[in-house]
Amino acid sequence: MTPRYSETNRRQARKEVRQRLIEAAIQEFAQNGYDGANVNTISVAAGFAKGTIYNYFPSKKELMFAILGESGSAHFDFIAEQIREEDDPILRVKCFFEAGFAFVEEDPARGQVLVSTLYGTHSEFKERLYQVYQPMFQLVAEEILAPGIVQGVFRQMDPADTSVMIMTFYLGTASSVDTSGKPWLSPGKVADFVLNAIRSNQ
Amino acid sequence: MTPRYSETNRRQARKEVRQRLIEAAIQEFAQNGYDGANVNTISVAAGFAKGTIYNYFPSKKELMFAILGESGSAHFDFIAEQIREEDDPILRVKCFFEAGFAFVEEDPARGQVLVSTLYGTHSEFKERLYQVYQPMFQLVAEEILAPGIVQGVFRQMDPADTSVMIMTFYLGTASSVDTSGKPWLSPGKVADFVLNAIRSNQ
Amino acid sequence: MTPRYSETNRRQARKEVRQRLIEAAIQEFAQNGYDGANVNTISVAAGFAKGTIYNYFPSKKELMFAILGESGSAHFDFIAEQIREEDDPILRVKCFFEAGFAFVEEDPARGQVLVSTLYGTHSEFKERLYQVYQPMFQLVAEEILAPGIVQGVFRQMDPADTSVMIMTFYLGTASSVDTSGKPWLSPGKVADFVLNAIRSNQ
Amino acid sequence: MTPRYSETNRRQARKEVRQRLIEAAIQEFAQNGYDGANVNTISVAAGFAKGTIYNYFPSKKELMFAILGESGSAHFDFIAEQIREEDDPILRVKCFFEAGFAFVEEDPARGQVLVSTLYGTHSEFKERLYQVYQPMFQLVAEEILAPGIVQGVFRQMDPADTSVMIMTFYLGTASSVDTSGKPWLSPGKVADFVLNAIRSNQ
DNA sequence: CATGAATGAGTATTCATTCAT
DNA sequence: AATGAATGAATACTCATTCAT
């Protein structure tokens, strides 16, 4: 009967709180893994009381799903945008690794959550992750590899298989960090390795 | 005084029990991850009562350490033995992936435990794993890459870095299985990709 | 100064909202019991937001008290009105069970709340219920049994004790329903049983 | 490999602990109802630590089921044994109420749990209770009412319906206690009421 | 050595209630 | 008066570990 403070403000506030919770959750999951993570800690770390998180996510599992979804599309958007600024397939490969490494470096926790989920034991999460990363696999296959093959700068290959290998390689290398958090390998080196593998040798 | 024989028998029996426990533990860890694994379940699956496992391992953590040590050397021995039967660096690369994939296929649980630990969040385990895998990195660098570079069949490169990339690639691809447990990629395809990346182009 | 009309309207509106809340609460309590009931759900089921109910009842407990009071007098009024239309004590007994069963059948949720409270564990509620049902016990004792004894159609007995037995019997039988919600026993059968028990045998 | 302390002792000990837990649980459920009961409190009241109860019952719900089963058969055995010592149907009715009231008086908590379950809102428990009380309904119908009808001391009636009424009456009256815990009605009065209702009037 | 009962710290989740708007 | 976000106490249940037998 009585309206309260503007519907839009309310929505906006909810979104922000939700985002804060997701970010706190990513830190916690990155540090302790899904099973080791403490939901109450997440809520408190985000600046709320224990129970608040349940006003936003019905369960720990759904919270994780939300993170996977959000991360997948953020990851894709970040990389796709930069790749599409290049035309040359070779530059796109370089750009792919540079953008990819940058993404992980900017938010290492997110990267950690993604790989540990990918190689972890919770099949529901893995399956969701594959769904969510489908666009990225396609991006590599269709907007990097296929054009390069057509143009003759890449050797003949199955773009789908190769896309899987490149993604595997990317995820493995970008998230391999030493104890200080620095990645062991530079995007340049990794890109060179991959380019050597796929370039046609004229 | 106990006669010598019974002493030896006892030692032998202990070893066998220990091994059975380790194998049961690998299954459990593979299925549920370290945090999700249940120590009692492991003991029972090995054919003992709940408490027995604590006569062999002082804690869940030490049990995990034991598995990592055992798996690392088993993995290394299995691969090293086969590689050393070849002389040609290129064949050694192919052999490396074939042996590696075979190892994982023969004992997928062990493979799962290794990758999930490698990309997991328990830094103590990760560190131990790096230690344990040191010989494997060296094997690739010194017994595959270095000779190939010297012989001119591989391009100039830093064997250490490249070894890391190859291992990353191997672990990622060998343990990427679809829901039926079949790996997505064949060792041949992966080996070819890597060979293209490292061969010198005369 | 507020004009008189709007004041009355406001009172009226409050009453209606209160009633809607009570009815929603009866459904919820009937379905889930007092402990299992969810206050927010009640408010929402009544068509309001979660918090609204607290503008009408200071606590879950007070809400329950309100229900008990309201139900008790509704129950009494419903039955008393019909009984008093009969003069003959025997007909009054029959009428009592018919009216009683009808009341429960018309609003089974209310019936359920009453019995589950009566036989439940919350002594505060039980005590309130006894208070509230005092008039009903008196009705049976003084307006059904006592006249019948005086007229000689009922045997000599303690009207108070017998009233307790009859009420117990009524509540137990009227609220025993099978899974489809149909009562197991008809008011006729139950009334006959009771009449046999109290009739004088000339 | 090594046996431990005699299997039979073990079994015996487990049984005793289980029984202690059940008894503590009955007290707790009687006092607070199923929803209000605290599982940890039960375990502690039985003289164990919080977790112990879960070594005996997989969940609160299963604990409740165990209580219902145990109580149903204890109740039946207690009453059946005494009834069968009488031959006369009329004495059996008296005996039924005396034994029934005695059962409840000896262990009022058990009685409270039974009625509050019977009139409560947990349909799973109610259904189990009906199952468990089936033998008691039969006892009344077949070993009290039917013989009396045949012998002509009870009037013609449907033994099944009447059995339901008698049980309803019994449960309602036996468990109606005032605040001091004394029942409002004596078994004698209740039995007389019932006998009047069912006796044939020669 | 093997056993399995007991332990109790730890955790996800629920929900009555408050209160700023 | 109505709203719904925030709160935090409360609780069922898990499981690594201990230890008497």
C-alpha cells in the first residue's frame, strides 16, 4: 500500500550488496576451496552479519554457481573485447594470452577458483563451467584459428581440438604461480610456444 | 627375543596393509577431494575398521602426503623407464605423452588426485607435489629437450621453461576427461602439437 | 484534527487486515504446527510484506494467543447458537455433535490448530485454551447435561466430569481425519455412543 | 584380525546405550515437542556428548520413528498382557482402562509424546503411529468387543468403529492432565462411561 | 595390532525480530 | 502503515581423532 524508498534505488543497492558478497566469496573460495570455505566468513568479510548472505543466495552451492556464471562471462568479455581489436590471427593469439594473463593477474582469486573448479571433484560445478566457457572455446576456434587457417598462416588442423589444447594450456599456465603469486611463465613465452605449434612453415 | 622370520613377516604384512589403505584413500580422495574425503570410509573400504588407519598414518594430512610421495615416484618411474628405451628426442616426446596418458588411464583416480591437488588450494600439498615432481621436470628438460637442442632437432629454447609448459600441457590434457572418463584428446595429437612447437624448422 | 469518518474507516481497515492475517496464520499453524510455522510466510500469504504482521501482533506468540481466543469464541458461538434452538436434552446432544463436526468440517485448519494445541507441549497455549473453552464446558454441563438429569432422561452423574469426557470425545473424534481429510466417524455415530452412555435406562 | 571385547558384551552395551538415549529423547520430546526438541540436549541428558546420539540414530527423524515403534509395542504388550488375564468382556473393558491409565501414569512422557504426535502436524509420524497402533485397535475390536457382542453383554455395533471411538476416548482422557500432572479423570469413571455406552440393556 | 564407541569442534542453514525508509 | 534488508541466536548434523578393550 505504501511505497517505500524508490524501487530503483532498492534494486541498485541489492545489486551492489550482491556483488560485494560475490567478491568476498571468490576470495574465500580461492583461499580455501569450495569445501573448505566458510559461508559465514564470506558474509562477514563482505561487511555483513552471518545470515545476510542467505538473503541473496539460497545456499553455498548456488553461491558457487553464481560465481561460476559471473566469472565465465566476465572472463569472456574481457578477452573477446581485446582480441577483436586485432585483425591478424597471429596477433590475436598473442593478444589472447596477454589479455588472459592480465585477467588472472588482476584478479588472481577468480583465476584460482576457476582452475580449482575445473580440476576439482565437484562434477556439477565442472559441468557448469564447461557450459559457461563454451563461448570462449568458440572464440578461439572461430575467431582465431579458423581465419588463420583460411589465410594460410596457420597449418591445417582441427580448430575444435586445437582450441581445447590452447585453452588447457592457457588455464594451466596462467594460474601456475609460485608462492609469491607471480606466474612462472610470461604470456609472451606461452604465446610463442603456441604459435610455433600452429604456424604453417612456409 | 623374537625370531628373525616373524619380524620380517610382520614388516611385510604392515607394508601390505599400508598399501591397501593408500589405494583406498586414492579412490576416496579422487572422488571427493581432500576436504570431502572421509577417513573412516577409507579404512572400511580397505577392509578394516574405522580406527585402523590411524595405526598407519598419524593424520589425514600425513596420509595425503604419503599418497603424494608414492604417486609422484610411481608416476616418474613409469614414464622414465619407457622414455629411456628410446634414443631419439622426438620419439622420446611421443613416448612421454603415450606413457603419461597410459599412466592416467590405468589409474585414473591417481591422476585425478594429482591434478586436483596441483590446482587445488592446499598449499602444503602443492608444495610437496612440486618437490615430488622435480625429477619429472628434470627428466623432460635434461633427457628430452637438452639432447634434442644439442642435436639440432629442437629449436633453441630454455629447457626449464619449456619443461614447465610441457608438463602443464601434459597434466591438463591427460586429466581432461569427459563424463564417461574418456580423455578428450589423444596422446598422439598432444605430442604432435608439442613437437610442432619445439622442432627446429630446417 | 482528523474527521471522524476517516478514523472509523481506518479502524475498520485495520480490523480487516488483522483478520486476514489471522486466517493466513491459522492455515500455516495447521499445516506446520506452532514451531514449524513461519511468520514471514504468514504475512506474505495474507498479501502483505514480511514485516507487516508485526504492525498487528507484537510476536509470534501473541499471534497464537489471538488465534486461540478468536477460535474459542467462534467455536462456542457457532455451537451454542444451534444448541439453544433445541429444547430436548437428547436433541441437544445430537445437535452438539452435528454442529461441532460441521464447524471442523467448514474450517478444518482451525480444528487442527485447536487439537494440536490442546495435545501439544506449549503449556502457555494449553492453559489459554482451557480458559477459552470454559464456556463450552459449561454449556455442555449446564445447558445439556443438567437439564437432562433433572428431567430424568439422563442418568445420575457428575455433569462436570461428564462434560470433560464429552468434550474430549468430541475433539478427538471430530479431528480424526484420514489422509483425504474426511473424518473417520460421523457425528451421528458419535452422538449415539454418547447418548447410550448417559441415557437413563427406564 | 584381533578380536576385541566379547561381541555379546558389545551388543549388550549398545542396546543399553540406545535405550538410555531413547528414554532421554522421550523426555525431551514430551517437554518440547518434536520441533522444539534439541538433539544435543538429548544426548547430554543421557550422559553422553553431543555427537554420540548420531552413532545410534542417523537423524532426529529416525530417532522419533524409533520412539514411536518402541512405544507402540511397549504400550500394546503392557495392555494386552493384562487384558488377557480376564475372560469376561466387561472386566476386560475395565482392565483396558486401568492398564492404559497405569501405563500413562508410569511413564507420562511417553504418553505425552504419543498424543502430541497423534494430534500433531507431522503426517509421517502420524502414519507410523497408526501402523504401530493397528494391533491395539484389533485387540479392542477382536478380543474385547466381538466376544462381548457374541455373548450378548454388549449391544450390536460395528466393532471397528467402536474400537476407534474407545481408543480415541482412552488416549484423550488418559493424557488429559492438570498442571500438577494428575489426570482429570479416573480410569474407573471412564470405563463406566464406555460400558454404559456399549452394554446391552436387558 | 585391530576395533568401534565416544568425543566435541566446526558449519550450513533457518527464522523471529528490528528498523530505516 | 507498509516494506524488506539486515541481524544473530539457535540447531541438526559431520567427522577427524582418541582410546579402552
